[in-house]
Amino acid sequence: MRALVLLLTGASLLPGAAHAQDGCNRNPTELEVAEARSLFIDGSEDVEAFRWADAIPKFERSYSLSCAPSALYNLAMALRALGRHRDARDAFDRLLGGHPELSEDLRENATTFRAEEAARVAVLLLAGIDPDVRPAIHFDGRDVLDDGERPLRIETDAGAHSLVATIPEHQPFLWEGRLGDGQVETVELRFTPIPRGGGDALPIVLGIGAALLVAAGVAVGVVLWEDAQIRPFNPDRLVTVSGG
């Protein structure tokens, strides 16, 4: 993986060297260029030491300051190394779409990596939703925007996931499962009306709360799993999780 680090050339972080228009600074000051260069070097050292998670915010900041394609390329590769395939794909898209000045070799490499990352993005398709209904959807503890697309498409990375969907006057729909790299899974959402009379209202409300906690727990578990992958084993950092 060490070969992924782009070398810092004299022109790679100079003002005006990039032409992207996705929120980065196209006219950095000398101080901003100096900060961007320092962050780039620090992030590259993190990559050399396999500290992928530490490198990501440094490359992000370096790119936002300078618009340097080398910083964005390294950011995409660090995301790729962490298995964040959706984010890596999107970073390669930004690089390819926003930097016409890329060399032929770099563009070819980025195009190849982009295709690989796109193929590894997992997709959950939510079917059975009425086109006129906009359920509240929480995936891994985060809100999902329902843009009206049917079936509703949720892109994610491989691993354990959970989903809670609710509509007024209906019991929540719950789903838990695992998705593999590139897997496309279709889930049929079915909502059961809440019986009138209110007797079952409290258990249903508690069920929704419990489901959201489970979803949040899955998200935390994914973060902890990633941390375990990128940090060397240390007996002094043992953490015990009690099920009780």
C-alpha cells in the first residue's frame, strides 16, 4: 500500500494548479499553501505507517485549502484502504470530474480504482413503499432522505446493518442483516396499522426506541471494528463489553 502515496512536487500545491469547483480553495494564499503542504506531508507519513484513519482528515483539509489533485487522490486511496468503498468512489469521482489537468497515467489509475470501488459498494433496495408516502427511515442510526425514488436505494459498505422505518399510525418496520461487498439486497417494507384504542401504544413506542438504540449500536460497532483493524493490538487497551 505504500505505493499509493503521491510524491509532493514543486507545483502540486501551488495556487492555480487545480481547476476543481467542488468547494476547494482555487486561489490559496501563501499561508494556506504552506498549511496544505504540511498537512499533505503529515498525511503521507500516516499512510506510510498504515494510520489510514489519521491520514483522512489531513488529506481532506489539504485539498480544501489547495485544490491539489494529489491530496484528493491520496484521500480516495486512504478511504479505499479502510474499506469505505462508497466514500472512496465518490472521491475518485470528484478527482476525475473536477481535474482535467490530470496526467494520463494518473487518470487511468484513478479510473481503474474508481470502477473497483463502485463494484464493492453494497446496496439495500427498499421496495413496497407507496410512491405518495414518505416514511421516516433510520439506517444504522442515521436519517435517510426519501427523495421519492422507488424502490428507495441506500448505498453502504459491507458489514452488519439495521434499519427502522415508520409511518404515522402504523407499527415500525424493522430489519437487520449483513451485506457483502457489492451485494444488492431487496427488502419489502410492510407496515401494520396500529390497533385503535391505544392499549398497544406504549409497547410500540418503546419498540421504536429500542430499535433506534440497536441501530445506533450497530453503527458504533462498525466504527469500533474499523478502529480495531487499523490500530495494532495492545494488551493495555483491552475493552470488555458486557452483554448484561
